[in-house]
Amino acid sequence: MLSLWSRNFTIYFVGAITSALGTTLAPIALGILIYTATGSTSDIAIVLAITTGMSLLGPFAGRVVDKANTRALLGWCNVARATSIAAFLFYHHNFGLNSFAVYGMTFANALLGIFMRPSMGSMMPRLVGLGNIVRANSLMGAAYSVTGVGGFVIGGMLVGIMGPETALFCNAASFLILGLAFFFIQEDLYAQESQMASGIRKAAAAVANRSTKEILLFIWQSGIVVMPVTIVFAGLATSPYRVEWPRLLTSMEAGFFFAFVAAGTAISSALIFRLKDRALDQKLFFLAIFALPVLTGLGYVAREPVMLLAIGAVLGFTTNFATSVSYSAIQSQLPQGARGRFFGVLQPLEQFPLFGVFLLMGAGVDALPAGVIFPLIAALLLCASFGVLWLVNKNTLFEKAVEAIQADRTAAAS
């Protein structure tokens, strides 16, 4: 088995957690900046809608990723993201704040960010080998979460003491560091994968260069659709908290809330890291899925910050567990050279439904009393839970993932 801590993975790990620390500052900084200027949470929902709506370009991004130098693409995209934030800060300092400047910066960052998902979906197996993929994904999740615990607390305090501009400057610097890290990753990425005679991998390789419509049909028939559905599910569960927090919490309380969400995510990632392939268990997946409507509905009755913190921790645990195991299960079964294409097509399936949700929330959230949005989303999630149950039972996705990982370990050892 290839070592998890190769030079390439170590460089990426350091750059990624630095970027994660900076990124955790942005939601609180932008939220306070917008809410202070407009007195409305609608613009926050619109910013989230712009970010998720850009995922429609995912199929284009996936084609680029499979043909481009992934290291250079990720490097320059992150440098450009840092530049866009710096340009926004310059405009804000000299001309003041307006919503269109926020939208412009969000659009630029979202446009550059569409390459991240398919790129890392393609690159991670080549950094660590598929035999290490569950551990690597869980380790990155834990690192992001531990960084987030400190980042959200620091972000809440930083915004409260020094203002949102300082937090956004730190975010720009973190993107720059991550971009530079990619240029230090060597070309000789590891990738020794078994040539499975059957299963999803061979079928996926055959369909990878066909039309987007044919790939979408394959995603549905093969059960790969479980991953984007799970990500949408998790996004729906957290969406009312992400939009409504300025009406429920102060900036410092919000920092602690998101820190507790990150702490729950870290605990979940640590559990997956320990369980390894055993985390790819259908029963555990179902438990996480059916817990989400309950956790979202509790937002309606939670009026004390302490209760919201507890909800945040469990919410972070369950959303991360469900999305991480489904992501690793799919990643292990897609062939090298086609992962970017598939993750690019999957990206709008993961994000675009949330685009509609955030647009609706942006249009109507101010007309509703604080908290009413929570039971509405919870009811939708409860109904959707049974659809997710049917999708997973329809195929043996997790069993096939374990089979593929074990075959790759054998190939790497030979």
C-alpha cells in the first residue's frame, strides 16, 4: 500500500488547511457586512444562490480538468480568487459597500471555484492511491473541521473586534497560500489502480467521453446519483441556519455555532478515519440521513444559544458522515482519466437544487417570522428521506466500493 503521507499529499494538506482557516472567516464577515449595510438577510441568500448556481458550469469544468495540468489549473485559480477578494476590499475601502460589489466578488470566486470539486475528485486518488482514499478523505475532513472550530471562533471575534474587512483580507491571503502550494506538488502523482473486469469502473470508462445526457443516464442507472442527492440533502438541512443566523445570533454567537458544527464534523471524520472501509456501511448511512430532518426541525423550537450550539454539533456530525462516505464510495469506483468529467457533471446535481432553495429564501425569508423556515425545510427533508432510502436499496453501491478498494490495495501491493 502506498504511504498516505507522501510529499505531494503533505504539501497539499498544509496548503488546504491554511485555506480552510481563511475560508471559515468569510461567511461571518460577509454576513455582517451585508446585514449591517442593508438590514436584510435576503442578500445573504442571494450570495449563496450565486455560489450554488455557478455549479451549472460543472460539466464544462470537468472536461477542462481531465485535459489540463491539474496542478497549474488549481494554482492559478486560487491566486485569482485571492485577487478578486483584494479587488473587492480595495473598492469597498475607496467607494463604500453596495450589494452589486458583493455579488461581483461572489460571482468571480464561484466561477473560479467550479474547477475545485472535479479537480480534487480527480487528483486525490493520485495523491494517495485508492487504497488510502477513505482515510485521506476523512483526514482532510477532520483537518477542515478542526481548523474550522478555531476559524469560526476567531472569525466571530475578529469581525466583532476588528471588522469584517480584516477577516476577508485573511481569506484572500489563505487562497494565495493554497494556490502557491499546488505549484510545489510534483508531476509524478501516484496512481496504481486495479483494472477491474466488471463493475462501475469499467462501465464508467466506456461512457466518460460520451454526451452529458448519456453520462447523466449512467449516473442514475449505476447508483452514483446517491452522492449528489446526499449532498443536496445535507445542504438543505443546514440552509436555514446559514441564512437565518443574523436574526437568531450575534456575530460572536454565530462564530461559536459554526465552530460547534465544525467540531461535530471533526468527530465524524475521526470516526470514519478509525473505521476505514467499515465506514462504508449502509445502515450507518441511513441513520445519518434520517437524523437530518429532526435536527433541522429543532431550529424552530431552539431559542437559546446553548441549544443551538448542541444542534450545530450533531448537525455537523451527521451531514459530514453521510456526505463523506457517499463521496468516498463513488470516488473509489470511477476510473482515472475520467473522474474530472464525472465530478464535473455531478457538480450541478449537487449544487443547483440549493440554488433554487436560496433564491426562494432570498425572496421570502424577510416576510416570514424567524424560525418558520425551519419546519418547512424539515418536512421536505422527511419526505425526501424515503427517496434516499429507495435509491440506496436499489443498488449495492457501498458493497461495490469496498470491493473496488480491496482490489486496488491488491494491485498496489503486487
